[in-house]
Amino acid sequence: MAIEVLGIHHHATRIDASPERLAAVQNFYEDVLGLGADPGRPTIPGVPGFWINVGQGGQIHLIQATKAELERLGVKYWSMTGINGPAAEQVFVNDPSGNMVELHQVDQCRCAAEGRGA
């Protein structure tokens, strides 16, 4: 049985982690595309970057039925809990091309504007 994906809340794009490149990426999305970074993004150890808000309905960052299914399929993953709220668990896997995919609970994200809070 495959993992049941209920929807895509946001898209994640791999970026260069050097401080100069991080600044260039943020400047591109803000200055060229006019999209602001979500100031509520927590620091995620080992995952530098930004959550770029896109209107009221989404963010750019594809970073779960469960870890048990990933384990059954032999897919390596890592997870973190409490980064985006006390009950929020984020599970990360890499696809065969090395792209990081984030799986998380539907009700535990800042993807839609109503979940971003103040």
C-alpha cells in the first residue's frame, strides 16, 4: 500500500546553503517576484531556507500516512517534532534524484494564510 497523499500544501525547492546564496535566493523571490518570506518559519536544523508566501493560499517550500509505511517500503527518512508547533511532526525523505520531500499533518502547517497567525 502506498502512502495516501491528501494534497500538496507547498512546494519545496532545493537551494544552495551558503550565506551568500541564501541571500541571493531571498532577494530573487522578494525583489524580482515580489513574494515575501514568512517571518514565522522556525529554525530547522540542517534545513536552511525560507517559506515564501504566495497569496492567501499557499507557500513555496514539497518538503503521511506514516513512518510505518516508509519503514515497510524500506525508505530512509528523518523526522522532527515541535519545530512548527508542539504537535507538528515533519517527516523528510529524498526522492531518487535527491530532492527532499516533506510530509506533515494537514492541520499542522503555515501553508495557507489562516494558519500563519500573527
